Amino acid sequence: MEPIARKDVRAVRPLAGFWHERSGATAIEYSLIAALIGLAIVIAAGLLGVNLHDAFMMFGTLDAWP
């Protein structure tokens, strides 16, 4: 029977290559950038919607033009 430590080393060895792999990190970085851009678009659209709503409410309360 093998010691537990040897089994642990063999289990971790394939995962050690991921630590030095840069393509996964690059994909995560790009996905974070895309998420931040998406969040900025959602916030901007929400603010624009509120401003448009307020503008149309203001125009709707004006009396008819002479």
C-alpha cells in the first residue's frame, strides 16, 4: 500500500500545469472586461431611460402650443 502523500502528489501533478498556463487567465480577463462593459451599458441605458421618461412627462404636462 502506498503512502497517502504519494497519491496526493500524483493527483496534483496534472493540475500544476494549469498554474503556469496563460490562455485560461487571458480568457478570464477578457470575460471580466466584457462583463464590465455590459454592466456599463446596462447602467447607461437605465439612466437614459429615466431621463427620457422625465422629459416625456414634462412635455406631456405642457399646455398645447398656441
